[in-house]
Amino acid sequence: MRFSPTEIDGVVIVDAEPRSDERGAFARLHCPDTFAAAGSAFAPAQTSLSRNPTAGTLRGLHYQPAPHAETKLVRAVRGRIFDVAVDLRPASPTHRRWTATELSAENLRALLIPEGVAHGFLTLEPDTDVLYQISPAYRPGHEAGVRWDDPAFGVAWPTAPILISARDAGYPDYRG
């Protein structure tokens, strides 16, 4: 695996390095020891799947505040997404900044999103499945979010969403 830091501390692009032969390919997608050696210790407690039949579906921007803050490793296992991380940590030098990358089943890329960073994505094609590995396990009732188009962040989404939940569209302006 290759680990590439982004401009936001702790947000890391993780690229698989598949090995191919006449049978096809094999790629390691997560190993706690490899992540720790790269300075991004992460041992997931939960794995979840988001199924998205419609291109242009937007989910996010979500996070869980302390004491139930989560670290997430996100990857598209079918289809493609524009994946976004927004730094909500008030003491961070990149507070309110965002980064994004395209994740796809083809590129085998993942995005590691640390505690205190909101996450969201926009599907770029129909029938897109997104795999989340999360630590600690999700705690219902403690979720939070910021609006996907909040001018406090200025995320440059590649297109406007076609499908978004009322909850995600209705988050108030960020005040942090």
C-alpha cells in the first residue's frame, strides 16, 4: 500500500498495490501493522456498506463528535465517487479546509478520515457501493453533520446533487 498525505493533517490517500498474474489480481486493502508503520494507526471495529443506485447521490457531510468521534477508511467497491473530507477541528491549521479525491472500484484507492473531520461523497455513476471501515463502532444518536454546500467550506463539487436526504440538505450553517 502507498500512503499519500493530503493538505489536511491525518487525511491520507491509501492506494492499493495489486499484484497481477494470469489468474487476475490480488491487493491488500488494510493491515493494522502497515497503517501504523506509515504513521496512520487504524484498526477498524466495524465495516459498513452504502448502496447508491442513482448517479448524483450525495451523502454527507457527516461526523460524530467526541466522545464518540470516529476514524473512517472509505473506498468505492463498485462504481465511482467524489469523496470529500472537511476539517472541523478548531485548533487545526487547516480548520474549515477541504480535500477530495476520486475513489473507484478500478483505482482501488481509499481515503482515511480521522476524528474531527467531516466526510461526504457524491456518486459519479449509477450503482455505486461504498465500503466504510470505522473505529470505534458507530454509536446511534450521536451523529452530526454540516451542510454539503456551506459557504464556510466552499467545496467544489463536480456537479450539483440529484438525490440528497432532507437531513443532509437541512444542516445549518457551520459556526465553528
